[in-house]
Amino acid sequence: MTEFLDLEAQDGVRMPWNVIPGTKQESTNCVVPVSAIYTPIKAFPELPVLPYSPLRCRTCRSVLNPFSIVDFAAKLWICPFCFQRNHFPPHYASISDDNLPAELFPQYTTIEYASPEEAQRPSMPPVFVFVLDTCIIEEELGFLKSALLQAIGLLPGHALVGLITFGTLVQVHELGFGAMPKAYVFRGSKEVTKELLLEQMSFFAKKPKPATGVIAGVRDGLDAESIARFLVPASECEFAINAVLDELQRDPWPVPSDQRATRCTSTALSVAASLLGACVPGSGARIMAFIGGPSTEGQAAIVSKNLSEPIRSHKDLDKDSVPCYHKAVKFYEGVAKQLVNQGHVLDLFACALDQVGVAELKVAVERTGGLVVLAESFGHSVFKDSVRRVFQSGEHDLGLSSNGIFEINCSKDVKVQGIIGPCASLEKKGPLCSDTAIGQGHTSAWKLCGLDKATALCLFFDIAKKDGQDAAMQSTNNLFYFQFLTYYQHGSGQMRLRVTTLSRRWVAGPGSVQELIAGFDQEAAAVVMARQVSFKMETEADFDPIRWLDRALIHLCSRFGDYQKDSPSTFSLSPRLSIFPQFMFHLRRSQFLQVFNNSPDETAYFRMILNRENVANSVVMIQPSLISYSFHTGPEPALLDVAAIAADRILLLDAFVTVVIFHGATIAQWRKAGYQNQPEHQAFAQLLQGPHADADAIIKERFPVPRLVVCDQHGSQARFLLAKLNPSATYNSDAPAPGGDIIFTDDVSFGVFLDHLQRLAVQ
Amino acid sequence: MAAFVPPGAHRPGGNNSNQSPSAQQHPPPPNFGNSPAALADNLQNMNLNRPHSAPRPSPFSQPPPPYSFSGPSPGYRPGSQLMARPGPSPPNAITRPMGPPSGALPGVAPGRPMAPPGTRPPPPGSLPSSMGSHMGLSPRAPAFTGGQATAPPPPGVSPRPLTTGILTPPPPGPTQAGPVSNGPPVGSGPRFGSPGGMSSSVPPPTGPSSPSAPAQVPSMGPFMTGPPPTSMPAAPPFSGQPPFSAQPPFSGQPPFSVPPPPAMGPPQGSPFAAQPWQMRPDQMVRPPSGPGSAQPPQMYGMPAHLPNQSMTSISPGMAPTGASVGGPSKIDPNQIPRPIPSSAVILHETRQSDQANPPPPATSDYIVSDTGNCSPRYMRCTINQIPCTADLLATSGMQLALLVQPLALPHPSEEPIQVVDFGETGPVRCSRCKGYLNPFMRFIDQGKKFICNLCGFTDETPRDYHCNLGPDGRRRDANERPELCRGSVEFVATKEYMIREPMPAVYFFLIDVSMNAMQIGATAAACSAISQVIADLPEGPRTMVGIATFDSTIHFYHLKRALQQPLMLVVPDIQDVYTPLQSDVIVPLSECRQHLELLLESIPTMFQNNRTAESAFGAAIKAAFLAMKSTGGKLLVFQSVLLSVGIGALSAREAEGRTNISAGEKEAHKLLQPADKTLKTMAIEFAEYQVCVDVFLTTQSYIDIASISVVPRTTGGQVYYYHPFSVLSDTAKLYNDLRWNITRPQGFEAVMRVRCSQGIQVQEYLGNFCKRIPTDIDLAGIDCDKTIMVTLKHDDKLPDGSEFAFQCALLYTTLYGQRRIRVTNLSLSVTSMLSSLFRVADLDAQFTCLLKQAAMDIPSSPLVQVREQPVNTCINILLSYRKFCATVSSSGQLILPEALKLLPLYTLALIKSTGLRPDGKIDDRSFWINYVSSISTPLAIPLVYPRMIPIHDLKTREEEGSIVPSSIPLSSEHISDGGIYLLENGDDALIYVGGSVDSGILQQLFGASTVEEIPSQFVLQQYDNPVSKKLNEVVNEIRRQRCSYLRLRLCKKGDPSGMLFFSQLVEDKNHGSMSYVEFLVHIHRQIQTRMT
């Protein structure tokens, strides 16, 4: 395992198959697709940043890298992807075996370029447009205002700020108007296009409208003055923002008691997108939407105003009985497309007890690489702390970057199927593209409007090599090369290019199984499977995820397991594979597959997080980690099983979006009795303290900030823990539960699952 | 007022018996006391109004000061009024009655108070008139004979003609009825004494006319006989006095208007003398001629030729006349009929001897005593008797129509309309036709039942309302109940009359801030006007205000108090507008006063650099409407450029219209029609939600009034037009117009219906309103200046000699949220005699109808046709008269019915008016059309036949009595190159400066020593010299009379502006039309042709 972690530490890449099945047939047999989970701008402590432009291959545009073969004498290099021979330019004249440029150092497989031209260009300040829902109760509005004021206080002074509020109508505040607070008001039920917006917001008052061409930004027809009306430096807008926020009231339009408030979320977002598209296209900008309820007005209403109509559930979606769902999704696809074109991000902060339409918004948030936070209230710490995390700088900053473009080069026998993750296809077709697509496919370049140092993409590859060609190729070379190029606007405003070049060995033919097993990264595999199955659930009608997963697992086990046919008891798995069934077991029980306990919003939320997190975090989502604290031993990992529960233990469950501290019955009793406050029971106090300290450490580095649940055995909140545990003891188990707790479920336990698996695998 | 009537009756006797003094004393106190107080109570608004109230004068004088002056209003105090009036009367002696008062005016406060109450200078006038009337009967004859023996040989007749009653009266004349009835005729005398005799009934002008200007007199003379004019001078008056013994007139006066009597007492002799006798001669003349028939008396006969005819006949060139003999060239222009303005006040009782009393001319100054019929201010019929058949009417060539001005300003001395509250049951109404109880419903069967005078149905009297009948067949309580003894009364409406709570007073201001509006200063002017006018809005929680500005977008302002500053909300979608807030755009005035002031102050600077040239007027009013929809209210729009974007954008005819001049002959009138139906559709919706739109057009270019005006017209609003807008000279007018608009008496969410007795139906309503069902008209707003014309149609023969009734009911909400029904009743007798119709024809009303109809036709018919129409009507009327009522006279003479003798002049003026002139600018014509559509009768005449007064010799003529010098005919012959003249038509005023004016006068009036130095953007200023002060007084007085802050423009000789001035002189040959004399000849020829 550790070697995989090392590789990740060097390049930010994890692959299920680090030894790659060398032919199409073999890769199909391997069940888990050949894929990679790549964190494009993972923070590396010693990442070299080269102050010059990269050298690129003349034909395939790949960048010079340590795997290139360099002919020092001839001053040329051979591209490992296309084998093109490229001459070094004059300034590389002094290159020699002992005078290598950094990009050729073997350990610098990942390297960053910041070209000097870029450094000289005036860097664009980051732009934030806040979109606030005002159809919320006064109390919530108060929380929201204070969170926002705090956020703006944390912004760098040069960052540009815009403000849009909405309810029945959309108000675009002209913060740069000195005389008095001023806002443009748009009707919530009507679509506002960019052209309309340009015209109606007097962008051409001082400068005539150009007769032709796209109008966008200062370079293309707008004068800076009119842009400055809506986007104002954070250091200058404090008064204006305060003036607006101070007097910000609930949406004043009356709401009949049997109706939902009229909330035109989609129009507001579309206006925000158009405003940014007009003012700062192509430059990093974020729309931060703070939404407190379902959209009921405009193109992408998710539910009617009538309260008697409930908001859609998974069941409704399955039955396809929610006509507005598809319309809304389609609308947001349009918004996503627009934002992607402009290079802007949509961040979503949804805080409501009921659903707000995250499921519909998902497409726009995910394609633009936006952040998403779902909480119950604007007063909840999940929201407040998350907002703070977004803007805070320092050790735990998110490293928000923007406007990225991600490109792939790889060896000619490998093709790219697509990416599941927060990105959007740029539709750059080429020989690299596979015919089949997974996620954002049919392209070799993607737009990453928003990305941060944790953003992880899952790339799917297709091995194109046919069996017949083996002999010839194998003799010469059994390496595949991958090169990932990420061109992005760094937090400093500077444009950077990060290049990661990988080489992986491929194997084929008989006897390759052991090699494949040796290169199998089961954690990465589990995560890839999770992303893939989630994606399939969303996109394929009548898809049965359980069956699909089970078959995959059985397939995998029968191919890579050790057994005698038809003898389940002889079945065993290599340690490389041994935990994989367990991951699959928990994946089957996870919120990604078992959606009926959740609203469509929650499901969408979980999947969006899954799709942007790295392997380690994703594994926690699939199979939460459990740590046990007791007087007898120090903190130790515990089996994610109901058996882990004991009256004299404290359990810490980390399920990524929730962190649960669970006090065993006895512990809880003691705590309630206040022993921890007595000096003679300091040990107890320390025991109680331990999980809290660990939980804090987890919470501190995580985004969105997880919800901390502190509960006691048999308490109602204990369900957060029980839901995640393997139900080895249920109400109909024969044996008495070891920990004194049982789970009320008919689900099979892991033991039963494994039995079945073994039985089926050996057939 | 009721009290007066009796005294009135006495008077006659009193007059005869010298009781006059006592009578005088009595009446005055009551009237005064009442009227002032009443005014104060009733018409607070009025007081506030600019022109009327004392304060106003100052405001008018110059833009800046005006505002501050609001304070003065107190001037109204009854006391002051009293003072004023009495003042006038005494002075009457020789000069006009006004004389003294005017003197007082200069003094300042006292004079004004007077003025304010009455729209016109009542006090002075009233006295004389009353005098005149009394004089009529007994005294006259003597007077005439004695004083002016020569002229009117046959005195005896006179009395009859005067009285409507006609034949019978003469004998009784001396008795009560007679005298009273005579009164009016006498009045006529005076007029006629002045330049042109009006209808006999109305006697206002006499006093002033005679004294006013010798010049006039001469003119008069011609018509009369030679002698009268000459008599004019002082001497005659005195001689007159003797007849005066006649003093009766005096006594008579008291009854009418309180004011006169007191004053009168002492001065009587002399003043009267002057007036009365002048009058008499005229009348005298007539009577003799017409003794036989009723007609004759009324007509003014040419002395020599028409002894028989009572009518004045002018024989132009054709026939040998006393005055003018031979061809047209020989017509003495000084002898043809002309209006004789008078500042004398006429006292008018609406009914006498149980008969309708023909009202005084609308343009005169009169005080009404409501004795059963409503005041003619509220409702006026074109003919004061109803022809019994449609054929008879058709034969006369005249039109039967009503001019209804339901909220007209009463004279301050008049009794206010009484409010009657029937409690929860609501007003008593006929169960069949729903007519309201009125003095003409007859109670029968011991009062248990009553017969509706409108539909003839017999209803049960409600039990609570029962009352026994007296011996005269009237209810015993008839005199205590206003609804049974007054022609006008106001009922408190019950819940039944409300669909919702009465609406609050909502004022929404919408200001154009586009580039042009900013650059010409219109926005700043509007803001400053609004911010000053806010103080005049009614106090209290029911007053709500909102404000928005617009260019190519619409900017609302969130005025809620909690905000540190107002929040500006921009509505950018001008194709599909909406209101940005549900509430808080319109907030109670008390909660936003400071914000509002701050905002109005900052708007001009905020948009200083606005580069948006487009204007979304249509979208803006729509958005404002949406904001007001829930309540309704007044929407006041200040617009400076053509509506060019958004809803209802006007672009198609932009090119044609840009030039703002008529686009050739072909289809020219198309540009006077609205461009499309968009605004009309919107306006109908506005009206439905009770939003009344007033538009202030401050522009320097074409703005397409034809299209825009549809909105105010449909919603009961008004168009104000300032073109070319000048910050310097129009700011003050804008403010004053706005102020009057807001402070004048007015109502909201009104519905009006006119009911008639059986036999006649309402055919059509014309005016500013929205009509959704055939019988009613909806008025989102109705104010004291709005008049509605109601045309009538016979559908049956009426019984001769019966009474025929009209009832106008206006259901409306007051500023203070009370729901009221104002009911005005007019009952006229039915006649089968054509001659009677001519005798009681109401010239002013007739002409107003002609005017309105012409205006209505302009946009839809070719101009030639429109111009022909009034001329034909005029000819037809005169022809009918000539044919059926003046058969005796020789065919060589042009014979005009006395009551309609000015019809040709007005007709000529009409076809030369802005609207009918082919060379007028499109917007000017559209504005004119629109202005006419709601114009009141008193303002209709000056609109086409403006008043011109010389102002270069103000000082020298100071002693004349009236503040405003008497006018001179609109003929260039009367313009001297060394003179300065003021010409006003109730809306515009031109000051013409001749080429060789004495530089001293120039210096005094304009602060410049030569004509060239006077800036063309003229602002009337008051300099520290008597002449300038006097001029300011005069102008302020005119403003007060017209309820309008005139647009003063300076015209210099030899300048285009000078041409403008001369184009107003309608008696001249200009605009490709005939001169007055030529026109008379033309008419005469036409009549002759048709006769044969």
C-alpha cells in the first residue's frame, strides 16, 4: 500500500492498476477499469516552479519531461508519446548530462511553469459575486448577513465584489453608485440573457454598442467604468455593502399561508452568470449562491408554489413524475455551459431544512468545479465554518484556483474515455479520444473553472491495443506514458502550468495475473468503482447498481482469487485484494447507492463531494473509519461493526460529512454524573477529551466542514453511527450481541455477504 | 343663501320705495359671513390654489418668490373679503365698482383676499349688475327717456323681453317678480352699453365697460345708436341717476349678493348712475322695438333700421344701416358686435317665479343663489328652454347639449353646496330610474308618495322621510332640506356605493431624467416643483407618495423610513415591466418626508451626467401604475423627450414629427391621431384601477402629444405643455401648475351619469374620462377645472310648457376619503316657440360645444371640412333666425339674434385658432385639441378670442376701478407702435412691445431701455415703480381669474415673436382667412343666397 501512497505524494496520482493490463481484452477482464485519480494542483512542499515556458513536442504538443530521451550531442530530444525528434532551442544550448534543466530531473515528474510573460501581465483580481436568497426568515437572514460580512472582511482588498439578492425578483446591486444604494431589478419569471442584460443595465450608455462581435469585458467593447459599477474592490465596497445588507429585508412580497415563497433562484443565477460573462469573461470569478429554500419561480423551478405539492423525492424521480426536474436540469446545463465558456465558478451554499434543488443545480456546480455546502441553517456551524474556510488564508486554506484547463497526452495504445469529476469537456476531439465515453468524454481537454488543491479527477482509460500486436510491441517497449497538463490561474492571479508525467508498465498474456495483482491499489479501485457506479445511477435508466457491483466483484474475485473450482471454502484473496470486498460491501450500503434514505438533494450533495475528493477521503466516505477509545488501550482503529460498540468505550466515527463521537452507555452515565470535573477522575476527563481533539483535527482540514454529532449509546443521535456499522448483530440474530447493541435491519451482514461471494466466485 | 331669496323679493318693492338702505344692510352681513366661512370649510384646497388665494399673487409675480408666499392664504378671512367687496361698491360711483377695490388691492392684502374667493373679480361687478337688473323695470323706461331720449324711443317693451316670462311679466314687472326678472335684462343693458351686447339676461359688464375706456364706448355706440356712446362720458351717468330714483337697483343688489349692499349704500348714487343708465339706453332701445314679441327685447336692434326687431342687426355693407351704410367698405369696424368684458359682478338666482332663470354669460363674474336649479357653473345648457320636438331644434340650427363641470369652483360669496347625510339608508332615489331626490320631485298623497321628475314613476316615500304637505302642495320641510330646495346638493354615500374602502390620496411622481431633460433643466425644475408642493399635500396618514425617475430604464425609490437613504431600484425591462416592490414604493407621506426631500434634492445631481437619450415613458407609467394598482391615485409625469423605447415606443412617424410642423396637406390629420392603440389600451386599464395621469411636458422638441395625451384623457387627467421649455421662464409656471393641480378641489374614483326627463336621452359624453358602459362615465380623477360635454337627443315630443329636468350625479371620493354623491339638477321649461329658443340661447355654451366638436373632429377629418363645419353651423343658426323670427326686416340687413350676436365673431376666431389653423405645429395643435376637450365654458371663449389689454398706460388709467384694464378688440388697428400690450387666452400670455415705445416705460416695466435689451427668455419682474407694480398686479389678477399661471412670452415688433402676436389678432385678415368685417359680409351673403 505504501508504495501507492508514495507515488501519490510525488505526483498526486493513484491508479487501481499500477501495472496495466496490456490489451483491450485483458483490461476488460480486469473488471475495474484502467483509470487514474489525479489531484491536479495538489500542494507539494518542494514543487519546483520554473520561471520559463515549457518546451513542447512539435507534433503532439506534449511537454519535455524526464521520460524524454535526450541526445545531448545532437541537442535534441525524443518525445516519449509520439517519438518525434525535437531540437532544443538556442537557450538550451548548454544542456548536458550534468547540466540538466529541472524538467528533466528524474524526480521532477511533476513540475510547474510560470512563464515570464505571464508574470508581467497584470494579474486579474479574483471576483466574487454573492447571490443571496431573501425568501428566508429574519433570523436566517441575520445569520446570512453576518456570515457574509465576515467573508467580505476576509477577502483580499483588491478582490472584486458584486452583490445580487433575489426572492420574487432579482436585484443586482450597483455597488459602485455613490449617491445612494441602487439596484437593478429583474423579474424572476423571465429569462435574462447576457445581451438583454448588457442593454438593460446601461452598459452602452457612455460607449456605443459595437456593431458586431461578442461583447464581453474591457477588451471586447465594454468600458471599465461601467464594469466598475457592479464589481467593486473589496477594500472600497464596505460602505456600500453594509448599506445594502443593513437594510436587506425579507422578500417583501406576500406569501399566502398555503404557498411557498416565490423564489427565482435560477433567474438570479443566470443573471449572475451573465453579469460576469459581460464584465470579466475568461478571468477567474466565483458566483457564490446562498440559498435558503426551493426555487419556485423561473425557468428552473423545482416545485410549484403550492404547498400541497411536495418536493420531489427519489421515488418521484424514478417514476419520472417530476416534469419540472428535467426542465430545471436542462436549464442549469445551459448555465453550466455558459459559465464554462466564461471560466467562472458556481459555488452553492444551501441551507434549509427542506430541499432547495441541489439535485438540479448539481450539473452547474460540478461542471464549473464549484464548492457545495449543505446545511440545515445559515446559523449552523457547518455553514458558518465552511464559509470561513473558503476565505481564510493560511495553513488550511483551500488553495482556490480558477480558470483551469486540463489536457492529457498518453501513449498511442491508450485512449481516454473521460473524466468523472468537477470539470467540463472542452470537446477537443483527437486520436486520443476513445469511442466510448465515461463522464465528460470525447475530448482530450477539459475546463476546470474552479479547482483547489484537493480537487481530484477520475480519468478513465481505454486500452486500445489488440492482442495480435503483442509480439512486436512487447519486444521494444512495455511502458505506457501519461502526461497531465494543467494550465490554471493561481490564487495569486498568475497563470501557471503544471505538468505531471507518468510511466506505467503494462503486461499481457498468461502469467500476468500476479503482476496485475501486485499493482492493484484496492483503495483507488474502490473509489473508481464508487464514482463509476454513482455516475451510472445518474445517467443510465433502469440501472441496477447492486447487481452491477456484485457481478463486478464476483468477476474480479473469480479472476484474481485463489480457489478450487466449486469449492467455496478454498477461496482466498491476495492481500492486495483482500479488503476490496469489504469496500464493496460498504459501498453497497453507502448513501451513494442506498438513496432512499436521503433526499435527491442530499444524494446529489454526497456524490458531488465524492467526485471531487481524493482517494483517502473518498474511502472514508465509502467505509467510514472508526476509532475506539477506552481506559484499557489507547485510541485504536475498530472494526466498522456493531460489535465495536461497548458500554465502556468511546467511538469516533469519521464518515467525512459527519463525524460522530459515541459514548458507550457507561461512559455516558459517568459523564452525566460529572466525574470528568472531579480532580480524582482526570483520566476520565482525558478519555472524554481524546475523541474531541481528534475530531477537531479532522474538522479543521476538511471542506465542507463536517457535521459533528456527539451522542450517547441508545440516544436518538446514535443512529448516525449505527447506520454505518456492519449489522453483524440484528434483532433476529441468534447470538447475543457482544457489545450489547443490535441494529434493526434486514440487511445482510458482512459475514453473510462474504459467504455468498465465495460461493459465487468459485463457480 | 336661502335667506336671501326673500330679501330679493322685497327688494323690488324696496327699490321703489327707497328701502334700499335697509335691504342692503341686511343681506350683506349674512352673505359675507356665510360665504367666507363656507369657503374656508368647503374648499380649503381652493384657498391654497394659487390664483385665487391671496398668497398666489405674489407667487405669480416671479418665479422665486412665489413659493414663499403660500403663507398669505389667510387673506381669505371673511373679514378681508367683506372689506374688499364693500370697497368696490362705493367706488362704483363713477368708475367701475372695482375701482376702489382695486385700489385696495394694490395696498396688498385686502385686495387679494377678495380676489381669491371668486375666480373673477366678483365684488365690483356684482353690484352694478344687481343694480342694473332692478333698474330694469320701472326705472328704466324713465331713465331712458330722460337720459338718452333719442336712442330708444320705445321704452315700454323693455321689461318683458328681459324676463324670461315674457309677456305676462311686464305688468307685474313692477311687482316682485317683475323686478327680479328684469334684473337680468338690465344687466344686458349694461353690457350692451359696453361694446357688444351679450345675451340680454346677463348684465355684468356694464359698470366697467362704460367707465373703463372711452375707446370702447365709441365702439359700442355704433351699434347702438349714435347717442349712447357719447353718453358714456360722465355726464350721462348722472343724468342716469335721476332715473335711478331707480335706486331700486341698489336695493336690488343687496338681495343678491351680500357684499354689494353694504358698500353700496353710500356710494350708490354715483356709481349706479353710470352703469345703469348706460345699460338702459341699450335696453331701452330694444324694448321699444320689440314690444310685441318676446324676442325683440332681447335682441339688440340697430337703432334706425330695426325698430321692430329686438335683435341687433348688423347690416354690413349690403344694407343701409344707421351705423354703416353702403358697401362693406363702409362698415365701421368699431360698430360691429364685440364682447364686452366686465368686471362687474352679477347676482344670479337660478330660479325665479318657479321658472329657470337664464344664467349670466359664463365669462362674466357672477354670484349665484341656488333657488332650485343648480348654479350654471356646474351645469349649463346650450339653450335655456327645451324645444318640444326634435324638429323644432333642428330648425333652429342650434345644438342641445349640457356642459357639466360638477366640481366647478363656486364664487366665494356663494353658499357652499350642502352635504346631506341620510344615514345608513342612503339618499332617497326613484326606484325605477334611480334618480336622486331633488326639488322637482313632486310629493303627493299627503307626502306619502312622490313622483319622479325624471321618469314619471310614483314611489312610496320612505317612512323615515315622510312629511306632510303644506297648503302650497310642497312639503312643509322643503325649505329646511337642501335636497328639496337646492339645485346642487351632496349626499353622503353609504357602503352600498363602495366596492372597497374609499381610496387613500396617493400621489406618484414620475420624472424624466434622460439626457435631454437634464440638459434643458427640466428635471431640476420638476424636482424643485415637487419638493415645494409636498407641503401642500393633504396632511394625515391617508396621504401616500411615491416617486420614480426614468430614462431608458425606470428607477423606483424605496422610501421606507428605516433606510438610512432611499434605495434606488432600477427596472430595466421596458418591454415587460413590473414593480420592484410590493409595498414601500408608495409610503405614507408622514413616514418619508425627509427621504423624499433629500431624494428630490439629489436627483438632479445624481443624473447630471446621464448620457441616456432614450425615454421609456410608456413603460414608466405602466410600472408606476403597477405600483399604484392596489389603491389607485394620481400619477404625475414629467416628460421631456419623445417616447422612443419600450412599451408604446413612437418611432414610425418620428421623421415626420421631428420637425413638428405639419406634413403637407395629405393625411395631415393622421399625425394628430395616436400612433397606435398601445397607450389607449393601457390608459383604459389605468382608469379601471382608478389611476389618474397628469402629464407635464417640458420639452424643446416634438414629443407627440397626440399619442401621449390619450393617457390623461382617458384617466381624467390633464396635459401641461411647456414648449419650448425654458428653465428661466417656465420653472415658476411648472410649480404653480403642479400646485394647482394638487390643491384644487378634486375627487378620485368617480362615476358620473346624467339623467334626463322622459323624451330626451343622453347621446354622448365628451371630455376626459373612460367609458365602459353606455350610461356612465368613469373618472379616475375629476377636478374643478374639468368639464364634460353631454349631447342630447330627442326621442319623443315633449309637452309644451312643462318642465324638463336634467340631473347629473357624480359619485366620488374626496381627498379625505369620504365617499360622496354630488347631484346637480337643472329644470328648464319646454317651449314650442322658435323665437324663445333664440332668446334664451346661451352663447357661451353654444360656442363651447362648437369648439369641442371641432376639436374632436380635427384628428379624424380633413382640415378644410373641419373649418367649414362651424361656419356652416353659424350660418344655419342665423339663417333660421332670419327666416323664422325676423321676417319683417329687409333682406339687405344682417340680423343677429341678440343672444347670439357674437357667434360670427367667435366662429371666425375659432377657424383661426391654433387647432384649426393649417400652419400650426403638430404638437401645438394636439395640445390645443386636448386642452379643449376638457375646457370649461368660461375658459373656452378667451381661448379663441383672447383678451388684449394695453399695458403701456397702466398708470394713467389707474382710476378705472378694475385691476385689469378693459380689453381692446383683437384688431391691429388698435395696436399702436408706441404701445405695449398684454394678450392672454387663459393659458398663454403674450406681451407685445411696439417699435417705438417710450424708453422710460420700458425701463420701468422691463428694466431695459430699449426693446433689444429685453431678454427673449422673458421673466416678468417687479421693479420698484408704480407702473411695474401695477403690471404685476394686473398679471396676477388675470392668473387668479384663469386659475392658470400664464406662460408669459415677449413679442417684439419685427421679430418672429411679433408675428406670433399679430397672428392672434383674429379680427384682422390673416391666416388666409377673412377679417371680421369681411366675415360678416360673407355670412350675410350666404344667408341672402339661401333665403332666396
